[in-house]
Amino acid sequence: MQQRVLLIVLLIGVGFGLSLLVSAMSLWHMPDNQQGYAPEQPINYSHRLHAGELQIDCKFCHSAAQSGHYAGIPSTEVCMKCHRYVTAPYDQMQQELQLADKEGRKPETIVSPELKKLYDSLALDENLQPIENGTPQSIPWVRVHNLPDFACFNHQAHVAAGVTCQTCHGPVESMERVSQFAPLSMGWCVNCHRESTRDGVNGREVHAATDCTVCHH
Amino acid sequence: MNAMNQNSDDHRSLGTEPRGLRRLSNGYFVSTEEAPALSRREFLEAAGFSLSLAAMSGCGRAPVESALPFPIQPVGAIPGRLQYYASTCAGCPAACGLLIGTRDGRPLKMEGLPEHPLSQGGLCAVGQALPIGLYDSQRLIGLLRAGKKAEWAQVDEEILQGLRQIKDQEQQVVIVTSTITSPTIQASIDSFLDQFQNAKHVVLDAVSSSAILDAHEQTHAVRVLPHYRFDRAEVVVSFGADFLGTWISPVEFTADWSARRVPREQSPEMSYHVQLESRMSLTGSNADRRIAIHPSNQGPLVARLADKLAAAAGRQLDEPLAPRIAESDENLVSELAERLWNARGKSLVLCDSQEVGVQTQINFINDLLGNYEHTLDIERPSLQRQGNDREVQQLVEDIRAKQVGALIVAEVDLLYDLAGHESLSAEVGEIPLTISFSHRVDEFAAIAKFVCPDHHTLESWSDAEPISGLISLIQPTIRPLSNTRAIVESLAVWSGQPQAAYEVVKDHWEKKIFPRRRSTGSSQFLDFWEQALRDGFVEVSSEAPTIGRFETSVLEPVAQERMSENFSLVLYNKVSMLDSRHSHNPWLQELPDPVTKVTWDNYVSISPRDAAELGIQDGDVVKVSAGKNGSRIELPALIQPGQHDGVLAVALAYGCKGTDRFAKIGPQWIEARPSVSENGLVGVNAAVFVSFHGGTQRYTRAGFSLAKTSRHRELAATQEYNSLELPPEVAPHGAERRKIVQHTTLAAFTKDAEAGAVEEHFSTETQLWPEDHPKPDHTWGMVIDLNKCTGCSACVIACQSENNIPVVGYDEVRRQREMHWIRIDRYYDGEDEDLNVAHQPMMCQHCGNAPCETVCPVLATVHSSEGLNEQVYNRCVGTRYCANNCPYKVRRFNWFKYPYDDTLQNLVLNPEVTVRSRGVMEKCSMCFQRIEAGKIEARSQGLPIVDGAIQTACQQSCPASAIVFGDMNDPQSEIHLALENPRRYRVLEELNVRPAVSYLRVVRNRDEESQHG
Amino acid sequence: MAKSKKQRTTPVAPVQAADPLATLRPQLITGGKTPADVTRDICAPLDHSPGALWWSAFSVSMTALIVGTIAVTYQIATGIGTWGLNRTVGWAFDITNFVFWVGIGHAGTLISAVLFLFRQKWRTSVNRSAEAMTLIAVVCAGLFPVIHMGRPWLAFWMFPYPNTRGSLWVNFKSPLLWDVFAISTYLLISAVFWYVGLIPDLATIRDKSKPGWRRRITGFFSLGWNGSARTWHRYETVYMLLAGLATPLVFSVHTIVSMDFATAMIPGWHTTIFPPYFVAGAIFSGLAMVLTLMLIARKVMHLEDYITVLHIEAMCKLMLSMGCIVGLAYGTEFFIAAYSGNPYEQFVFLNRALGPFSWAYWTMVSCNVLIPQLLWLRSLRRNFAFVFLISIVVNIGMWFERFVIIVTSLHRDFLPSSWASYVPTIVEVATLVGSFGLFFSCFLLFCRFMPVIAMAEVKGVLKSPQRDLKHDSARGDAA
Amino acid sequence: MSDRRLLASFDCEEDLLAATTLLNSKGYRIVDAFTPYAVHGLDHAMGLKPSRLTWVCFVCGMVGALGMLWFEYWIGAISWPIDVGGKPWNSLPSNVPVAFETAVLLAGFGSVFALLGVSRLYPGKKVQPVLERVTDDRFVLVLDEADARFDMSQVEAMLKPFNLAALEERVVTTEGLQR
């Protein structure tokens, strides 16, 4: 009699355990899967503002994506295309202008702390004048999308095939700080390749190979 | 592949890569300080372990990588994109055209410049190996003063002071260089020396051709080296000149020579090449007819040939030049004479002799044959060998006589090459001012007062004029990695008017070169300059030297040398090791010699009969001594088929100072052996036997004795068995010879274009299973013309540099674990007189029915939809089953964690190719990364792939252009034609593994229709 | 106990003398044992601590094991390069040892299963330890495919499990993968077979040992066995089924191992004779190893009455026949090579017999074919010292057989340019020694802690013919 | 069926066998017999039907073989067809070995677990043997004293010739047979 009770208790226990395990598995990341990785960046740069509100095209800054292996990170010069003039948040600059108007003086350039870092990297002072014998320094951005070194991803090929940036990078234009959107696992890549070959990309006929060496060479 | 137009600023800016940063495959700079910058290999291993780790932790985070963009992006520099710059190779004075493939400001891949009139797109192994010299972490990073670190300002001060004193005391100032092909450097040397009353520039070639120049001075009244035109030569008779391997301008000669080695079905014609030599040279191994002669017999044979041709030409000499010679030789000579006479004006007779007398007779022969102005050009002569041995001899005497006040040495190691002169170093040490421009502390730099290291050629501005009238530019592709200074800059400083190398070169071109321009083209110098930069070279007018009519009076009869019973020694250069300046290059050290297949050592080659008599085995250490109390060296012996009896051959450029750095190269484990020999260096310096005689340096001398020692050093050869004949004791009856390399004779070929094919007892049509693997897009394949291939091994290094192949060291090679993806099989075939040598490049054959794929349990090697056999390193678990099952044995295994811990050296790695981890299999991928790049480029332009747009590394730099790669699906492609060539066959076709690589049968220009085998 | 014994012996003794059958069928188990004696004798080693002989044997094999462990650790830490392999000879000691141990592992199941199906009563004394040997040998064997990998920590990739690589599975066309399945199946089934046979004996030990750890352990593992005839009934069926399954398994396993070579294209490997050839070889070496162990156990464990000259002789005969089959295979290989007219094939075999490795080849032939012929002599078959010697010789010979097949075929194949020689390193030798250490250590422990002989089965064959007669008559008059 | 049992123990299998045959023929209800080893013919003597475990074995084997064959086909030809040595996507011959091994594996384990299940054997099961020596050298026959007609003395007389070692009565309780 109590044997049977024991058995039932046992079964319930096992069932409960299994369900726990399964739910745990769903949260569990494969070792190299950094999905959702969103590191602190040296400059508090907002893609939401630039790509989202201001609607700057991705390839305006990451121009290399069309012609090279890597989307690349824009050189500081590229930022200067705008930030030679925009040195601080809009409202702050407005205030300064009005203030200068009132006081009838030339408005002085206000530099926001974040953009200061940008000018530093080009060895420019507050008035955007080159510092005496200062050398430009790269901005040490932190990589978000790390592929293992035995996997080669070529941006040019994918851009040429008409794959949108969001397909892999997610809605960057809505991200304050960029985080890894896709698992970037091999299965994820391969499935996309299969589907694209089957259904095409945005209505375009493509041949996305699933040969190993396409990525591993 | 376009040579990009870059103005100087761009070149500067190309070097803005921050120091101490290296680039990962993913195209970002990774600071080696902060990120524990994993190399690809390390990463693989980490991945292997992290799986198990993560199983416990459940959250593995890769190390933080920082991505550093350019603050200011150079014009046209796209991250991670390969860009090519036209330049000139400075590996040797041959000055071949160069295309430097750079990625993100890093020169990575040396390739031949297709438009270059001399090298015609080819590049030799030495040229291919330049980059590893650039990223050599043991190169001098700064200048030395009496062996201590010093600063430029201070050193310049002291040098100027020293020079002033010498000027006052009217002492002699001498600059010693190897042949300088650069007009700019030459000019700056001259202008530097002008400020002294008593100054001279001595040209010392490690292996000089002084005799040829001297001979022409006598016979044509002008000291020039002819420009040999093999492309015009139908009959080539070479007395020991290794023109396909090391002689003067091998790449150019190979290209021209091989162009005449393609008999077609319609027009079965090809050049006839006879080689008479005492050792087995690469050239000899490719000759239609090779005759082994004793060095002492060379003079008489040449003289006899001269006599016969003189007779034929009706040019009477008062007395015959030649002594009586043997009957057999007599026949030989008359046969040659006839062949040559029939090919008047289309023939070429060469000789590597350093005896002026012999060379004058060679000139006589060529003159008789009317070859001058056809196959020998002395109106636009070659400037590739300028060595003047008389002056060198004079210099040595001056040094001995303490008449040299300042000795400045560039591009050559004076004391190494003149090692034959005892106590010279001591006397040089007493010279008040000694300056070396060397990259590293060589023999001379070791005792020089000042070492002012020159830039690496990839860092510096310069130019070259290999053939008078053909001038090419050397442009930098990276900012100098260390505190070095170009020679011209140093000289400029010491002549009192400092100027940047770029300015010096540009000025010289504006003043001297621009005026010589051809009438065509813009009259603006800048256009001219830009054009030159873009093309890499310009052809300008050259003032022809005033050539006197041929002077027969200088001809002297040759005395019959009596054959001495002791040995004659022949000193030569290995194809892989042109001179001592390359001795620190690990790629070249590990490149198997094309003939002996030995790496990492020099050795004494002995003829099989002599070896048998003296009871010497391969690897026995023997003592070679010059006479009773002459100098002696000890080296392992190597039995060399085809070498004449009584001849010893030893390679120069070994045993160089500083090669002890290689003692610990390769994996270190309990049974590992060092890559250096007892003297702690790689090989032994044989230059001690080089001596002056009759005004030239002699590399061939008689009167040597050979003694066997008790010691043994196994030579690290990549081939253990050297013949297509099976060992007699185990050879099955009727199948004593394997038809791996098929060959035939021209006579047979003329009759039947398919002569020499293996009679088929099999059908490749029958299939066990239906062919259900269509390859609609592309089917990549390769065809290698064995008749063009000389075995020069340029492809081996090209592949090594393209595909990140590790250097594994002496011990691993000795254990048959070399890693080269492409090897060149060399087979000896037959006995003494009719000894044939076959060279066969062998790499993964990308079989359609690949045996390796079937047996891999984890799908690490599978077939691509484009007919390639893929090896997936990160999937491989290393069972080695595939390698066992490969009939061609072309798979290479990472037995250890091969060395990649040199951060600077790692800059040479190609980010397109994975660095393989320990324990994985690898093999030729047919440069998949290049195929992929080509496809992507074509696709993004929406165009089909042009045939020839995609080239494999080996194909690109093959001097003989023997390799054809392409899409076999494309009926217009070059490969498609090659596949229909009647000479085409596939190795081991009977196995029906369906290789994608085919070969074209060897055809030797012989009259007899069948040669044995 | 004493009473029952008297009861049996007194009436039987006179009949025995008179009965002609007694001489016809000599008893397998000598010394007129009763079931009780069997229990006592077999359980004896479990009760008192082992003797000096056991300890010395154990310490030797343990040392070997430690040496091997060090070697393997060094090799895995440094790289396969610490073995003498090269680009041409990719396998040598590793796979040789693997095939050798798998072969050893065959006699166990063969003796238990096949002989069981053939109703060979003599198996009962040896099957338990033979099965144990199988298990240990297969474990030794299974070790090598793992450590011979360049990246052994990824060995689990050999199994087809769902993964994040878009599911990238395994290559079912690869013989090496067949191996993985064959070996693991063989290990599991043999283990089950062995354990099932062990259950009744465990129960016996449980019931005869006083309360304590041993009783608890045996109690746990004997699964509540109570000797019920109904359970015995089903038990017999399942045991028969397992035997029936194990028999084809034995053959399949070594067939598949042989396919590692037979399906490859290297001349000397690529031949259809391999499956039968390898199976015969496996049984051959297995029997030799069983003999070696039995003769040791017999002495060390004092089982003279249970492992009698009958058993030894029976195995000698079997071994002799296997030896002849192997010899035939060697001959056939040469014939086929000659007959096929395939130059590569012909070369390989000439090279085996006359090439650089001829010494290995002739060692193999003499050890496996020539010397065993002595077993035709009855006197030698019954001479334990000699049989022991032979068994060792055969083991050596069979190791060399695998070495010859693997190394001589590889070192000179199609392209002469890539021919290479092979010399083992100290690490390889140490690994081989280690595997022997592992094997013997495990076996000695088994002897110490388990019933070396299947009691329940031996008791089954105790009864001698004449007692059947007597009891038939007894039943008769009862009716 | 009553709760009273008669235990007759013997010294050797022949006696047990003979006694069982006799009693069975006389129509006595034989509950079970306990023996130290498998006594051949006892199942017939007791009138046991042949076991059905063979079918379990067969079914498991088939499931293993067919299941694996399908899996291999699915992997090779459907899930991710990969060109391996130019062989067909689904090459049956190369699928056979693994399928066979799986069949054997499942069959073996299936039948063993079935055995354990049917005869209620599981690790750590507590058991009270009818006699200590039943797993050593004693053979015990258990009879059901079915009805009033059951005559102890008659049975004893019947068993005597089989040199009966002992005879005792027990009562069935939840803890098994008690004195």
C-alpha cells in the first residue's frame, strides 16, 4: 500500500524536476552565445538618436559594409562631418545663442563632456583647434558582435545580396546602447542561408551556399 | 588586381597603424595589452575547452575585445580589404616586379607584377618570403655604437667628425656593397664619395659573375653583363650555369625558358637544352640532356667547342684553343657544335666559370654563332651582377696594408663572404671608422664601430634598374616599424645635406630619369612619376655603351689539367638561400631544396660511387679539408645521384652569425632535437674555401680531401624515397616502376600526341552509384604543366605566406611532419648517363570521390557544391583517418601547438585564413578565401566571374606560369582548353577518385622515341 | 550439512565402480564436490585477505598502470606529436592496441554465449572470468580511439546529438563511427550479460554472509533474488536470448573493426577477406588471453578442481583451429594479391614479407601459425607450463598482426615520394605498457572481490550420469 | 486457495524433480519451488508455460533497427544533405552496421528490463528466503494445502522415497511465509 504512495510521490517529484530542468535549459546560454551582450562604451553614443530620430543611414557611418569584409567603425573624421558644428545637445547650444544675443557677444562654443572625448581623439581643443604636437588617438570602442576567429563573415556579400542590417543586428535604431540581437550561432546562420536560398531575400532570388568553407576557411 | 595609384602622403598614412596593436581576422585592431588577444589558434583551443567549462557554469563570455578605428582614415583604405601596390623586389639584384598585397596598412603578400617585362608576373621563393623578414622581431630596432644602443643625432655627429679627420688625413674611404641596381642609391653613394679625394665604391657579390664582365671588357672593350634572352633561344647549351635556379635573374630566365617548352599537337616544337655540369643543379634536372662533367674538363670542352665552331664559321685561329680530349667528349662536342651551328643566331651558350679565359671563349662561341644582339643583348646590358673581384682583392690588400680610413658596408656581409682570408676581421677592426647598414648584427656589424640599420625594403623608398633602360620603383607599404634610416638618408646626412629618402628618390627621378623618358606621354614630371608609381616601372632610353668589334687576340689556348685523385669542391647557392642576408628567414630555411629536398642544413654532396667507395651514408658527418694544412669544415654528407665522381658540392650562405636564434624553433618536448648543428648555427660557412685566383673569386677548386668522422647528423629531408623505381627486393614482377610522372620524348610526341600515356586497364566511367551531386555554378579545377614546371619551389612559399602555414623546425621535418600544403615531389629515374629528374607539384587533388571524406566520423572534411574538398578545422577532432586514406598523402596534421607566440611575427598572418589549432588536420584549400573574395566582388557588381580573375597563390607567382586554375564549367576558360590537351593526365587515375587536378605530361626534346620507363 | 553428504556418497559409491558410463564421461569438476563445497570454495577468496602472490601481481600491474597514466597525461598535454607518427603513418601503436584489446575482448562473450548455445558444459568453469576479461579488455580498447585523437576533449562529437550548429550531425558513412556504436553496444551488452549471470551468485553470497557491508552490497545488487523456480524459468529464457544476441554481436563488432581497414583504399587494407580474418584472429587472441588468465587464477585462487585439464585442453583445441584459420588468411592475402594483378597490392605484400618491417611480419607468422601447431600433440596440450607459454606467444603474435597490417600498409603506399618509416617513441611504449597495467589491475581486483566462477552454473553440472539412472529407478517404484 | 503452505525440502535436484512430477500428476497445487540453480525440466514438472519475454526482445530489436535506419536516412537525405565522397545522400549499405548495433542494444536491454519487471526484481529489494540454504544447496517445494481433503501424512508418505530432508507448514502473511 505505502509502496504505491511512495511510487506516486516519486513520479510527481521526477515530473517536477524535469519541468524545472527544461525551464532552466531555455534560459541557459551555449558557451559562446553572447546574445544580449551590451558592454559599456567609451563614449555614451546613442544609436537611437542618430539612426532612429535623426534617421542617418547605417551605411553613412559604416560605409565599409558595402565594400569590405567588415562594417567597420567610422573614423573620428566621419563624426566630425556633423560634430564640427554640433558640439553639444541642441537646447544647450540654443540657450548659449540666446544668451549671447542678449549680452551682445559672440556665442562661445560649448562642448559636452561626451563630445569632448571625440575631440580629444583628434587632438583638438575646446575651440576645435589642433593642439600643439598632439597626436590623434583611436577611440577604444568595445566590440559587441564577436564572432569566433574560425568563422568569417563578409559584410559586402550580405549587403550586396540585399540583407538588411536589422536582420542580424536587430532594431539598432531603437537601441540606446547597442546590444547583441542574434545568437550568432552556426545554426542561426545556416538556417538563414537555407531559407534565403528557398524563399529569396526581400523577393530577390539568391544562392546562399551552405558549404562549410564559405564561413570556415 | 589593380596596382593602385597612391601619392606619397597616402603611403605615409598607410602606416598609421598604432604600434603594439595587432589585427584580428575580424578586421579590428586589438590591443595586445588590454585584451588577452587570442590568436585564432589559441581561440580554437579555448573553444574546445570552454564547451566543457560552460556545461558547468552555463555562461561563457569571450574576453572583451576593443575595436580601434582610424582617427583619420587614409584615402582609399577600406578596413579589411586587400590592396595591391606596384613595387620592386629587393630580395636580390635581379629586381623583379612586385605587387605588394596590403591589408589595413600591413604588407602581407608578395606577388609578381604581371606587366613587368622581365619577371612577367613571376616571383621566386626569396621574394615571396620578404614579409616575414619585415616582421622579424629580432631585426635591429635601433642603431648601435660599439655594440651599445645609441641615438642618431649623437652617432651622426661622431661619424661626421670621423669623416672630417679622414678627409684631412687624406685617408681612403671605401663603400662596399653588393650589386646596387638602384640608380638613386648609386648616385647618392657617388655624391657622398665625391667629397673625398681618395674614395672608392667596391662591389662585392656573394657569388659574383666578375669573369663574364671581365671577359667582355677584353672581347668587346666594355665591361658589361649581357642581357640573356632565353625567349629567343632555340638551343641552350649551359656549362654549369644554374640559370633556372640562382644564376643572375632566375625568374626572368625561367619565364622565358618555359615559354619555349610547350610542344603543341599542330606544331610539335620546343627548345633544346643541354646542361654540362659537375653537380646536380635545378637547371640540370630540367635539361633535355644533362651531361655530368668534371670541373677540370669544363675548360677543354668549351675550347673544343670553340675550335669546332670556328672551323665551321671559317674563322681560322693560328693555333687550336683546346688540348686533346677524350673520344667520347669529342663526339659530344661535335654533336653540340652541329646543333648550335644549325641554330645560328637562335642559340645561347652560357658558362658559370670564373675563369676569364673560359668566358672569353664563351663570348667567342656566341660571337661565332652570331648570337650577340639576338640572344645576348649588350647594348642594353644587364646591371644585375656588377661584382668586380679585382677591386675586392685590391680592397683586401689595402685593408691588410692599413690604407683604409673608413669602411662603410651595405647590403653585404664583408667578413662572411671573405671568410677565406684569415685574420681579416682583426685588421678590419683596426680601421678607424667602420659603419654597417645591416639589419642585424652580422660578422661585419659585430665589429663595426657603428651599425646604422637600413629600412626593410618594404618600409623604404628606392628604385632599381636591372636592365639598362628599365627602371622600377620601390615604394613603402608600411611606416618603419623600428628606429631605422634609409641608406640614402644616412649618406645625405653625412654629406652634409639631410634629405628624406622620398625626396632623394623623387629628385633623382626628376633630374636624371625624367629626361630619359620616351617621347610619348605627358611632359609633366608629376604625371610621369604617378604613372611610374602606378605601373611600378618605366622604360626609358639608355645610352648604349660603345662596343668594340670582337677581339680574337685575347683568346688563349687552354692547358689540359691533369685529373688529380683528390676531390674538387664546387661551392654554390641553394635556390632557397641566395645569400647570407636571407639566413634569418625561417620560411626559406625550411623550404626544401628543389633537388635534394633537404631543409635546415647545408651538406656535402657526394656522388654515389665515391660514397660507396668511402663507405659513407646519408647524414654521416664528413671532414672536408683544403690540402694538408688548409682550412677545413665538417658537414653531414648527402649522396647525390647525377653528380660527377670526384666532385664535392657545398652550399654557401649557411652557418651565418645569429642563426642560433633557431635553436629552439618548433615544438619542444622530451625527444625534440634542436634545429642547429653542433656549432650552434644553422649549417656551416663554406665561404672559407672561396679564394682569389686570376683576379676573380673562385667557387670551384681542386685538391680537397674528404674524411669520414664517427658522428652522424640525420638530414631533415622531406622525401625519404627518391625514385619511381620500386626497391628491387620488393618490386612485383612487371611493375617495377610507378607511372606517377608520365613523360615522353619530342620524337614520340610528334608521332603520337598521346605517347607516354599509361595503357588503361580500367574505366573511370563505371560508377557504383548514380552521380547525384550536380555542380551547376562552378567546378573549380587545376592543371599543372609538368613540362613548364622547373621545381623552383616559389609556389611553396607563396602558399605558406597566403595560408598561414607554420614553420615547424628541423626535428619535425626530420620526422616527416613538414606542414607545406604544396610539396614538389622530385624523382630520380634511371642510372648515371640517362638519369632523368622529374619534378611534380603535389597538393590536395580535390577528388570528386574523395576517400578522405567518407572516413571522417564528424563531417570535418566534406565536398563543396563547387567541387572542392573542404577541410573544416574547427570541426576536426584529429583522428587522422582521412590522412591515412589519402592516396596522395597531401594532408598535414598539427602534431603540436606550432609556434605563434611571437606577437610581431604574427603580423605576417593572413586574417583571411584560420590559424590552425593543435590536433587538427589541414591541407590545400585551393585558396578558398581568394575564390570567395572573387565571387563576392563579381556578385556585388552583378557580373559573372571573369576567367583568370581568381588566381590561387601558387598560380599567381609561378615564374613558369605552369599552373592553370579556373572553372571547368566555363567552356571559354583557359583550364577548359588545358583539359583537352593530349598531354593531360591525372595521377592515380585508376583509383577513380576523380581528382580535380590534372597534369600535363613531360616531353623531353630527344630524338630516340622511347626512353626507359 | 555433514548428514546430507553421507546420504549421497554411501549409496552411490558402489554403483559408480560397476557403472561403465563412469569411465565414458569423466567429470568436469573433480574431487566429488557438492553444491555446498562449491559455494564454500568459490567464496573462500572473498572471506580471507589475498596472499603474497596476489599482492605482488597487483603491485606490478599497478606500477604499469601508473606509468601509462603519466604517459597519456603528457601526451594529451603536449600533443600527439609525442608519438612517433608522421604525415604518412597516421596510425601505429594506438590503433594496434585498440584492435588488439578488442580482439582479447572477444573470447569472453564467445565462451559464455556461443558455447552456451552449443550446450558446452565445460564453459561453466571459465565463463564468469572470461566475461570479466571481456569487459576489462573492451574498456582498455575503448581508451585508445579517444586518446589517439588530436583533440580528445571533443570526443563527444562522435555522437549524433541535437546541437546549435543547425543541427550538424555525424557521418554515418564513416567506419570509425560504426566503431563507436559497435564498441559501446558490445561493452553494454557484455556488461549486462555478465551482471545477469552474476545475480544468483550475489544472492548466494548475500545469504551466506553475516550482516555487514558485504551483505548490504550484495543484497542491493542481487535485486532480491530468492531462487524461485518461476523466476529461474524466465531467467533462463532471457539468458538464452542474451546469448543469442551476443553471438552475432561478437562477430559484428570485429567485422566492423575490420571495416576500418577494409573500406579504406590503402593497399593491404582494402580487402574483403578482413571480416572473417579479423573475427578468427580476435577469437584466437581472446582464447590465448583467457588461457593465460585462467592458468594464473587457477594457481592464485586454488581452483584446481574447477579448472581441470579438460577445460585447458578444450581451449587448446579451439585455439589450434583458430590458429590454422588465421594462417589460412595470411596465405589467402598473398594469393589474392598475386592473382589480382594489382601492382600496388602485390607490392604491399612483398614489402611486408621482405621490406623494412619484415621482422615484424615473420614474428607474427611464427607466433600465430608455426608455433601453435605444437598443440597437435596431446601431451603438450595437457602440459600447463607449455600451454601458458603458448598463450603468451600467441598474444605477442596477435599484437604484431595488427601492427603489421596497420604500419606496413601505411608506410609505403601509392606515391613513393611520401613513403616514410616509423619508429615508436618512449611515450607510445609507455602507453602500451599502461594498458596492460590497467587490464591486469582490474582483473586482479575482480578475482579478489567477485566469485571467479559461476557457482549457480557449476552446481548445475556437478551431477554425474549414474545418479540419473539411480533416480529414474527410484521414481519408477514410487509410481 | 488457502493461506497454509507446506514446505518440503530436498538435498538434490533429482529428488525435487521427481517429487514435483509426482505431486503435480496427483493434482496437488504446487505454488512454487526454490532452487540454488536452474533445474532443467522443473518448469515442465511444475507445468509452467513457456515465457513470452522472447516477444519483448523481438519487438525491441525491430524498433531499434527500423528507428535507426529512419534516423540515418533523415540525417543523410533530409535534415542536412552533405556531399561525402560523392556517395548517394541516402546510402543504405553504410547505414546497416549502426542500425544492427542499435537493434541488438535495444533488444538486450529491453528483455532484461522486462525480466526484472515481470519477476519484480529491483535493486535493494528486501527479501526473506524461505530457507537460508535455498541459494546454496537446498531445494524447496512449496505446496498449497488447498482444502480439507489435504492429508499431511499421505503427502509425507509420498515424499519419503525422495530422501526428504525436512517438512514444515507455514502461513502466508504480508511479510511472506511465517511459521
